[in-house]
Amino acid sequence: MREGYKKQLEALHTGIIRMGALCEDAIECAAKGLIGESRPYREKALKLKSGIEASKHEIEEICIRLLLREQPVASDLRQITSAQMIVTDMERIGDQAANIAKISSYMVGSSVKSDIHIEDMSRATLKMLSDSVDAFVAGDLAKARSVIVYDDVVDDLFARIRSGLIAIVSNDSAKGEACFNLLMISKYLERIGDHSANIAEWVVYSITGKRKRFQDDLRSGG
Amino acid sequence: MKKRILFFSCLLAGISIVLTAILIHFVVYRNLSESQRVEVGKDAAYIAAAVELSGEAYLKSLEPLPRELRITLIRPDGSVIFDSEADAARMENHRDRPEIKAALESGVGQGAHFSRTLSKQTFYHAMRLSDGSVLRVASATDSVFLSFLRLIFITLAIVASVFAVAATIGTRVTRLIVEPINRLNLDAPEENAVYDELAPLLSRMKKQNDTIAEQMREIRRKQIEFSAITDNMREGLLVLDRDARVLSCNASATALLRARVNDPIHRNALEWSRSEPFYRAVTSALDGASSEALAESEGKYIQIMANPVVDAGSVQGVVVVLLDVTERENREILRREFTANVSHELKTPLTAISGYAEIISNGVAKIEDVPVFAEKICGEAQRLISLIGDIVMLSKLDEDDGSHPREAIDLKELVEDVAARLAESASKKSVTIALSEEESAENAEITKIRGVRRILDEVVMNILDNAIKYNVEGGSVTVFLENTASHALLSVTDTGIGIPADEQERIFERFYRVDKSRCSAVEGTGLGLSIVKHGVKLHGGEIEVKSTVGAGTTITLKLPR
């Protein structure tokens, strides 16, 4: 019975890595769809969304089964509960990536996007997600904490993009629509950053059993 | 072992003490009772003599009686006259007692009585007195058990002390025996000469040691061999078990997959790389189907080949081979670009030719315009021919199989020859061509290099042609030749438009033209410098480009002799 339990825990672990990989793909596709104006990538980002949702259901089922049948304690319990939270965040990331892909289709040919740091931002959010998944994979506490701190970089980028867009609109009101869309996209990216930071927080929790307060300390300290 | 030795030595000591004690006790007891029996006899004789002398009164005067003596006087009919312990009148008739009976018959009777309740052994001695009555003396003593019981505490004390002694000595002895065994050098069992009894064991041990060492050497050798092969492979090798956990990997695999974990063994393959093609290849191999995939990350192309390891009909694991195919992929991309460019370049003049020809054949063109169109058709056809010529040239250069005949070529002659052929186009643009030479040659032979005439001709032709084409009106082209013992230098300097620094790398690419807007103005296939590059490469030479925009360009060829 314990053997089966271990196998299930492992399946949970790999399931989350797999879901993380899908999310990374989704963000990458969304970014390529926006910046490279590639229609196949945009479509792929939309398709990945359903794959991510299916993954989420699968993982949730494993979690519930484990909780009911094995009644885990201590670190196993933490691992399972944090897995449940992580997949929720990942699912949201998939949604945001799909939203970006949808909006991107209205952005083809617009020159505004090259004037702002949207590419930097997409790269930064992708890095955050990759790092948080890496932290999960390796159980790397330091990396998870670095992701939480890195969220400020993404927030900062969002603020800069926002003011950049305001400047563009006030100079040329014809670009209003594009600017609006880009604001949405950058907000979505910023949300992806937040979700990635959440994932990192859950990784920290599953390793240490400590929650939130750590992050507040870190924020106020740094 | 120590415990066993100790246990047995104590057991032995204990048993021997107990047995000895019992044995001694019995022997002593026997002697004791014998002597007591004799004593009773003696006592009875004395008392009998005394009674004979002074009658019953003597008996009464004896009280208290010494030791545990009991004296009884019995009439010949068996009734008791006197007893030293009980009231004689109440005592029963004693005639049937065996010792009394014997005394009555033969004068002396002996007997023993064992009283269970008192644990006493009583010896009787009866004598018939001269008056016919019988005197019986009884002496009681502890029975064998009681006396033994009395001794038991002493025995136990002795056993305990002997145990203590045995234990101490046992421990010592055990240590003495065991110590050399503990100190055995098991790495070299034969060298130990502790006990003869251990010799067979030790020699067996040595044999096994040798076998193990031999096997270990073999295993290590195989392992070194295996890791030497895998670690020096450029290809990545990854062996996974059926749960996709990594069993073995080589350095290339770690590098190619950019493994994200420090300790990769026994990790799930997904923890290595989350790339989609890798995942697909591994899962399909786990399902029993060999699969190939191409993964691209950060400008690198990795070909992934995953093969299932099938044993007894089920998949036991996966062997993954990873290849860095970046170069191949890049070449493939170049080739695709080249093909697209070629098709485009071929199509353009053909479209023009077909257009002009259509106009003429439709009769739309005025008769006086026909020569104009014919000239244009001719021009486009020429362009097509030179383009195809260039492509053929390039493809020949691509396959350098040593089939090009080499001969001694005088570079100066060659340059003069080419310059003569270009004189017309130069004069059209009023560009002057000058040839100068470093006068270091000691004899004429040294100006000659070994090369392929046709190709060198094409190389010089293209460079000079470019120098004229991209020159300004009234500019000049200077060709400078220098000969050294090891190589020849040929540099062509023009006063043309120049090449921007960031494009100087790319001018040798096929169909690459610096100024796209100029393309239509200046004729050319975009393949010229590509031919130069490959031609020089074929001769093992080098090209150097120095250029300033607006001032001119110097292209220097360094050709080995």
C-alpha cells in the first residue's frame, strides 16, 4: 500500500512539472504570437489553455484521492495541499496566456508594441514562472524566494509600460485602441508574475511549512 | 563466542562442584554412620556391663544422657522396663522389633530406623543381658538429606565464588583466544599464522578475496570503458527506467538538455527538461514506440531519439540519444533561403522575358519598338545565363573533391588578363585600373602560385568587377601584388561607395547585397562574393575586407603558394 502511495505522490510531482511546462509553453506562444505576430502561435496558446485545464483536473483528482485514502501527515500533507494551490495558480496563468493571445490578434501590424518594454516584460514573467517551476522541481528554497523578490521587477516593468502608454496616447490619440490593448496585455503579464510568485510561495510552504509572513518580512526588509 | 565460552566454563565449574559436593557428602556420611554404628555398639557394651553390675539403678543415674543416646531396657517377653526418654509403662511391646528379636535369639541385634518426620536416622544396638532382658541403645543422627541441606548454603557459597572465579578466568581466556582472531588481517588472510584450525578458513578467504578483487577490477574496467565512451561522446545518452527516472546519463546529455537539477540520477526525466518534444518522445517510447523529435531552445536545435527497451514483451525503460543538430538545422535554413532566393532570381528575368515576348507575339508592340524589346529580352536572358553560370560555379566549388586541375599561375598575368576584359565596362564608368607590384621577386618563378586557373580567374574577375561596379564616376581601382616566400597577397582598392561595418560580415553570403535600393541600378546576381569566398577557401587562402563608407573598399586575398 505504501508503495502505491509513493507512486501517487510521484505522479503528483511529475503532473505539476508537466503542467508547469504547458504553462511555460503557453506564455512563450502568447509572447511569440504578440511580438512575432504569428498566428499559429496564438492558436497554440489558446489550445494549450484546455490542456492546462485538463491537467488541473487530473492533479486535483490525485490530490483528493491521496487525501481521502492515505490520510497523509506532515510534509506529505503540505506537499498535497500546496499542489492543490499551485495548480489553481497555474490554471489562471493558462487563462491569462490565452487572453493575451486573443487580444494579440487585434494587434497585428501595430507599431506601438515595439515602443514599450512589453517584450522585456513577457521575458521577465516567463523567467518567473520557469524559476518557480524549477524551484518546485528541485525543492530549491533559495530559488523560490528569489522568484518572490523578482515579482517587484515585473511590477516595476508594468508601471513603466503604463506610463509609456499614457505618453503615447496623449501624443497621438489614434493609437488609443492599440494602447488600451497593450495595457490589458501587460496587466495580464503582471498577473502571470503574481501567480508565479504565488506558486513560489507555495513551494516555500511545502518545504518549510511557513506561510506568508516570510514574504511580508522580506518585502519590508528589502 | 565470548558469551558461549563463558557460559560453558561456568556451567562446567558449577556442575563439577555440585557433583563433587554430593559425592563427598555421601562418602563422608557413609563413614560417619558406620562409625556411629560401631560407637553405638561400644556404648551398648559399656552400658550393658554397667547394668549387669549395678542393675537398673545405673540407668537412672545416667541422666541426663550424653549425646543423643536413648537407652531402653526390655524384658525377655518384650515389655519395656526402662526408657530414658519415655514412660516405660506406656510403651508397647518391643518383642517384634528386629534388633530385639535378633538380640533375644543370638545375644546381639542391630538395626536402623529412618524417621521421615524428624529427618533423623537412628541406629539401634541391642544386647541380651545375663538375666535374659535386653538392653537397647539408640543413637540418632541427622539423616543424609538433612545433613546435606545443612551443607547446601556452604555449597552454594562455594559455587558462587567458583562462578566468579570461573567468569573472570573465562573472560581472560576468551579474550586470549578471541583477540588474535579479531586482529586477523582479512585483506591478506594467508599471512596470519594464529591457529592452525583457522588455516582452511583463511585460505578459502584468500581465494574469495582474489576472486572478488578480480571481479571488481573487471567491473571497474568496464565502467571506465563505458564512461570513457559515453563521456567523450558528443551525443547525449540518457537511460531511463519505466517510470521515466534517469538511471544513467553522460555529460553531453546534461549539457544538451540544460538539466535543471544538480543531482540528476534517479530524478524523473521531466525534472531534467520540460521541453514539449522531449516529453512527447519519452512518453511515446514508454508506450513502446521509437520516436524522434526536434527540440529548439535558445537557438540550439537538439534532435531527440527515444527508443524503448523491451524485455519479455514489456517496456522496461527508455534509451534516449540526443544530438546537437544546430549546425545542420542552420545549414538547412540557409539552403532553404538559397533555394527561395534562386527561384526568385530566376523567375524575375523569365517573367520579364515572357512579358516582352508576349507583347511582341500579340502584335501589340509597334514594329519600331520590337528591336527595343528584343534588346531587353536579350539583356534579361544574359542576366539569366550569368546567374545560372554563377550558381553552377558555386555548386562546383561546394563539392571540392580534388577534381580541379592545379597548375602554376602567374597572378600578374592573370590580373592583367582580367583587367583587359573589364576595360570596356571600366571605361564606360571612366574608372581607371592600375596595377602595381612589390619588387621583391628575385626570379619570375616566385610570382607564380599553384591554383586552379578557371576559379582564380573567376575570383579576380568578381573582385575587380565589383570594384568597378560600385565605384564612383571617374574613380580608380588599384591592384597591388606582393609575393613572399610562403604566399601571395593580392589586394584590390577602389574609391567606391564602401561597405558599412556591420554588413561586412554578410557580404559573402549568397544573394546578399548591401544596398537593396541600388540592386536595380547595378547589375549583379548577388553571388559574386560568395564565389570569391569559396574560390579562396578552395585554395586554402584568406580574405580580408577593409572599408569606409563613401571612401572605398580594400579587399585583400592571401593565397598560399
